[in-house]
Amino acid sequence: MQMLPINAIGELYLTGDCLSKGYLNRPELTAERFLPNPFQTDEEKKGGKNGRIYKTGDLVRWLPDGELEYLGRNDFQ
């Protein structure tokens, strides 16, 4: 998992204070989609914040103006 340059296509991952704890009664799917956050800072670790990152399945790319362009899914949802 790594940050991509402008115009490169990649999967969208999300994190933040309001990130779900996972899927209800779906531990396998939760383990597949809610991953340890490799971008968590030391300060966030101390505060217990942003420890997980959500693998959305959405394909996007950064545009030169800073916006994200949605390109579709990498699965059949």
C-alpha cells in the first residue's frame, strides 16, 4: 500500500475518527477490509486514533486540481 502520483489509478482507502468497527456479524469480511493503518503517526498511536484503514474497493485517481475522480469498482458490487 502506497500513495500514488497525480493521475495514477488506485484503490481508495479511508480512515478517520468515524470509521466503523467493521461489518455486523461478518468477521471474515471485516478482517479483509479493515486493515492496520500503515500511515498512522506516532502521535495518533499514542492517542489511539486512526489505527485502522478501510479498503473500499473503489478505483479512483487524483486529478491535478486535487479532486478525486471515481472510476468504478475493483469487484462486482
